[in-house]
Amino acid sequence: MRFGEQLKSSLIKDWYFYYISYQDLKDSLKTPYESEPAYRVTSSLSVVPHGPKPKRRPWTADDEQRFVSELEKELDKVYTFQKVKSQEIVRRIQASEKEVNEVLSRADAPDGQAEGPSEDDFLLLEEDLSDIIADVHDLAKFTQLNYTGFQKIIKKHDKTTKWVLKPVFAARLRRKPFFQDNYDAFIIKLSRLYDNVRTRGNPVKGDSSAGGKQQNFVRQTTKYWVHPDNITELKLIILKHLPVLVFNPNKEFSMDDTAVTSIYYDNTDTWELYQGRLKKTEGAEAIRLRWYGGMQSEAIFIERKTHREDWTGEESVKARFKMKEKNVNAYMSGELTVDKIFEKERKDGKRSEKDIASDEALAREIQYRVIARHLVPVTRSFYHRTAFQLPGDARVRISLDTELTMTREDNLDGKKRAGKNWRRMDIGVDWPFSQLPAEDVERFPYAVLEVKLQTQAGQEPPDWIRQLTASHIVEAVPKFSKYIHGSATLQPNRIKLLPYWAPQMDVDIRKPVTHRFGIERPGQSNDISTTGNLDDDSDDDEDSSTGLPGAHQNEDDTEELRRLRAARDAMEQHDMDQRRDYGTVTNGEGPNALDIEERIAAQPLPEDDYPLYDSDDEEDDLEEARYTGGWHYYSKWLKQRGTQLGKTTLDWAKMLIPKPKATPMPTNGPSMGVPKVMGEVKRFKAPKGKRIHVPVRVEPKVQLATERTFLDWLQFSILLGSIAATLLNFGDNVSFAAAWCFTIIALVSLFYSMGLYMWRVKMIRKRRAVTYHDKIGPTVLCIGLFAAVAVSFGVRFAGGEWKGGLKG
């Protein structure tokens, strides 16, 4: 969507005059024409250019000074409004807090001393808090939209005038940082107040760190990406259903308290832990060290995550124990024994011997694996986490990780990043880590939402959860891993196997609104402004509304053009409203709108639609053989080069053969009455020398089904062979010919099924997303059987025996 359309559809009518005047700034980039343009108004009230396009005069220093002055006024206007509105929200939250405390004090008062609050009192408080939540949402959208507007207009200025203003204006933005306000403090206060009001003064209490130990529950975890434009809105939506989980409510909120940092270990020669976690092999492990808060944190958690396949009946396990930061280096190198780590805990007697023994066994296993497998720190992940959960109740837990950043911790490439220490010390929680070189840092463009549900078997999740996960705010990315993404991005020359989401990072995950879901102001309507003063953005210099080369006319003509534009826009809006009322708007806006899955299903599938991800399997096999070495690697290399030479020769031969080519059909229009939405269906190709790993669920029944299919083919081949042997031994010359046909078909089906079975087993073992269904074999088999029967009847008919049989 062009920014002009986004601004028009997103601005709040009551705040209209405080937004950036984007269209005025865009018009001020146009210098006068050297000669007046010619234009004419047609009978259909449309304005069309007439004559050659005139030239504009060059951009001068006076023009630059004028534009910068207008830009400064707009920045001051937006900054002042944002600051005033933010202070107003602070005062409203303070006033609401007093009202909530007063109502709750009446509810807690002994009987007879004060009149208890009524249901209307709580409803009024809930409505007031909902109005404040809507204000926070609107202010966050206001800030984001205006910041984008300034970035867009500066980019357009530099492109149009060839004068570079971006670095200078960036310094001015830093002096008036209206876009750097963090709304997490508002969200935490509103969450506590809203939870008290929603529960009528009886919020759920319990240990904030408790995860719950319910039995006979099924855990379901799903991960989503969230665009930065939707982060604040998402937090406000969730807090109306779940409170923000605060571990220490008596402490003043600080961003450092929400910081979570993890350092992952791996072998830099084989990357075995990366490969195992990506392929989700049974028993795959991940070893990491994690701490909460800043670098001064003394408590370091040593964790091990073990993946278990579903068919085993076991669940994936995450186990950890805690130790002091000063002991980590000695523990990882083996100098500090496990007995000494837990020696003090045993003396204190604060924990049971069973728990200490369990942690001790875990510590021994992790220490052994680190030393035996030569594991070293490779990747660090950093993010700020906001958790939503009822204290002591883990049935619904939602966490949102923002400002996600991955950095390198290894000592490869001749750089001592961490040295002999277990972590590098040149960074901490000072996001966005601007001191690091570009090759050492990967700033993830989205937030990561993780929804964990513990529901009884057969029970549906809460309705608001289903609406949230189906809304335009989130994009589902199953099995997403921060470690996998960071390692694949930061080690492009060493890691050849990529996760399936890697080629999709340049795809915009923002989607049109498919159903009414989000923040709503009680008793009011946030109607979208439909004013005609804002035109769509355009990358060229022509006026996008009239088709004129510009808008430099005399006052009468300009007024006439504006009147015609307003009339045209009003007619188009009226037509759109009518089509929306009758349900004919299907691009995600009307009552009969189709969601993304329905639009994809309605589109015709190309012939080569499967698989969605194209990878070079031979390159991956060669890379795996490289680790083995020896004759196995050289044979793979010779085979690959021979295959490439054969493909090249065949391609050249096809090019030399003349053949007609089909006329390409346009793909921009709608198909089957469904508008085509760009970015929904796309084939992704792995970079040269790399392969995309697509998650493939493999269970024992898959292997059994493959074996059962082969046995069916084998049974059929034996049956055909038996028929051939019978005809050969007890028949005449005609039967002899038919016996040969059936024998050939039996042998072909036997070898074909055996080769197909071996190929399927190999692909299943490697978890490859290939075409497993057989589209050729059954068809060829039926044709062969028909040919064999036809030969039998044909030979007998040609020999006259058929006619003789009829005469007899």
C-alpha cells in the first residue's frame, strides 16, 4: 500500500490537524514550471493533459531552505501534540487509579461501615479504562504513522531534488524523539487496574514464577511473527484478557527487567546441534546459558532442551539448573566439578535431596557433552519479553518478544569476540548494539509471539485466542527458532541448510483486516477519515489525481480542479459503499470477504505447484559427504558433475530443436472472481550452494505405509508372473506370446516398485519435502496390462482361431 493510502485510511478524525501534512510537503517539492502546462476538461468532468509536458525549473538553495522550514514546523507540531497527549494519558491513569482504589476500598470495608460498590460502578470504571487503552493505542498508531511519514518525505526529497537531507534531519529527529516513547509502563499500570476491575476486586493470586503442574493436560505451543506496527495494539488487546505477568510488583518498572539473553553452544566444525534442532530429529538437543536483566546479573541458568517425537509418547523436555556467573568458565572447561557446585546447597538444606540430585545429574550430562563434543559459544539472542499469564495458572500463557537481536559469540574468522570467556563483554542490554559491525549482528525485523495452551483433551481454546491467532495482527510461523535463525544468518559461509522461513524474510507480513477484531473505544466510533485532501503517494512527479504533469495553475483553475477531484472522490466513495452494502467487495473489506486461505484455494494451481520450496538436494548431499571425506566424497563429486554436464547438454539440445511457444497470459487480473493478493502464493528458491529445510512430520506409520505399498506392488508382480508361467506351460503359440507380455510387465513393475520404495525410504529418512504420491506408475501399469491383453486377442484373431471358434 502506498503511504498516501495508508495515511488516509489510518488517521483519526479528531486528530486530523496534528498529523504530518504529507500532501503539502509533497507538493512543496515541486518547483514551478518554466512554461505553463496546457490541459483541458472533458465532457465527463475528467481533466487530461494537453500538449507536450513542460519542464520544471531546477531546485535551488532557497527552495531547500523553504522546504526545511516547513518540515521543521511539521516536526514541532507532531512532537508537541505527542508530548501533550502522553502527559494527558499519565494524568488520566493516575486519576483512574485513585477511583479504582476508592471503589476497591469500599468493597473491602467491613459490613455496615460503608456502602459496597455496585455493578454499575465497576462498569463505569471498566469503560473509563477501555477509553484510556484506546487512547494509548491511538497515540502509538499516531506516532508510528507520523514517523513513517517523515521517513517517506525525506526519502522522496532526496530522490526528487538530489539534495541529501536524510543525515541532517536524523539529528533533528533525535532532538525531538516523539517516536522513542515506550508504552510498556502504561501497559503494565493499565493491566493491573483493568485486572482488578474485570475481576471485581478479586484478581487471581499466586506465585508469579509458578508454571502449574496440572496432570492429564495437552500442551500446545504456536509461534507467530508480529509486525512492529502492531506490537502496541497486540499488547493492549491481550491485557484486556490476561494480566501482564510481573515477578516483582513492588519494584518500579524498568526496561532492563524485561531483558532476556541466551547464549547457545555448538560445534563449529559439524554444527550438529543446529542440524539436529532444525531437522527435529529424535533426541536433538540445544544447550544454552540464559540470564535475566543486565550484565550484572549473578544468576546464570544452564539449560538443555531435548526434542522428542510425538509418536514416542514422550514430550519435549527443557531442564535447567542455576549457578553463579563467576563459576561458569570453570564449569564449562571441566575445572570445577559438579560436586562442588551443589556442595553449599546440601549444607544449607533449603532444597530436598531429590531435587539436588536431579540437578546434579543434569549438570554432569551437560558438562560431559560440552567437553566431549567440543561445544563452544556461537550465537547470542537478546530480546525484551512481555509475558501475559494468571499467576500460578499456566493454562494460557502468552509471551511477546520484541527488539529481538542475534549476535555472534564465536572466535572464528580470526576475531576474538569472547576470547576464553563464556560470553563477549563488549555488549550488554544496550539495544540495538550499534557498536557492533554489521557481520556480527542480526536485528530481527519482527516481534515473536508465543502462545502456550494447556487444555484438556478435546477442549477448545478460549474464543479470544482463536480470534487473535486468526486476525491480521499475527503471522503463524510454526517451529520458529531464534537460535536457528541467528546461526543461519550470521554464518552464511558455514551453514548450508536453511530453515523454511529464511527465503520469506523479504515478504511483507502485514495483511488486510479480515474481520472486526482489535481495540474499540466504548460508546464511540473511530471512523476512518475519507477526506479528499489526501491523495495517494506516487514515486513520479506527475499528479496522481488528475494525470497532469503538475499542479501549477492559476487560482481559478486550481480551485476548479479541487472541486472536480472532490466530486470524483465522492462518487467513487459512494460506489464503494454501495458495493460494500451488497457484499460485492471481496478484497478483505465486505461481509462476504474471503480470508487468505480461501483466496489461495480459489486460485488455479500451477502445474509445478509442489513443492513450494526448491532446493538443490545434490548440493546438500555433497556437503554431507564432505564431512565424511575419502572415496565417498569423491564419488559424490563425480556423480554431481556428471549430472550437471548431462543437464547442460540436454538444455542446449532442447534449445536447438524448433518448437512453438505458448503466449503468456497476464496474471494481474482476478481469477475465478477472487482478487489476486500479491505475496500470498510464491515459490521460494534456495540460494546457490544452500538448501531449504522444510519441516516434515515422520511417524512410524509413514514407514509402514511405504512398506505396505511396496508389498502390494510385489504381490501384484508375483500374480502377473504366475499368470505368465501358466500360459507358458499350458498354452499354445498365442498363449506363449501373451506369457512374454505378462512376464515383461511383471518384471518392470517389480523393479519399478523396488526403486520407488528405496527412493521413498531415503527421502523419509532425510525428511525431504518431495512428491511422495505416485502419478506415473499406476497409469503405466494399466496401459501395460491393456496392451498385454490386446496382444493376446490380436494374435489369436490374426491367426484365424477366433473365427474358427465361432464357426464351431
